[in-house]
Amino acid sequence: MANQFGERLKQLREQNNLLQRQVASILEIDTPMLSKIERGERKAKKEQVIQLARIMKVSNDELLTLWLADQIIDVTKDEDLALKAMQVAEDEIKYRKTKKKNK
């Protein structure tokens, strides 16, 4: 499983001199669960990612981007057409944003 998010989370936690048990307590999860999130064995919920950004004093965008990228990688990692599919998805997202702006 991809783990850019978990690696960054661990790095930030250590930079902030926080123990896993301290962060887990704030998130209202147990320490083994946080450890699994850091190792990429479990996925954090979006709400937890936003909470973690606040705790670690970084932007939501930074952690949400890594979290979402890990999910995309996890879903597409074994697909030969992954890059092509992501290009189609990117084009569709751009189209929808343009359409939304023009309303």
C-alpha cells in the first residue's frame, strides 16, 4: 500500500515532539491504529486528516493531497492503464471546474 501520507505524518509528529499516544488521544483512536496509519496499513478518515493538519500545524492541502494520492495509487497500482485513466479523470475534473465557474 502506498504510504506518502503516513511517512509525512510520522515526520511531522516527530518534528512536533509528539508521541503516538498523544496524537491518538486527540484523534480519539488507539495508539496501534495511529501506528498502522503511519505505516500505511490503515487509512485515515478525511476528518482525521484535517484534524492532523491542525495538530501538526500544516495546511490541510498538504496532508489531504498526500492522503488522496495514496488512495489513488492504492486503487490503480496494478492497472496497466492507470496513467491513461488518470489523464481522463484529470480532463474531466478540469472540465467540471470550468463548467462550475461559468455558472
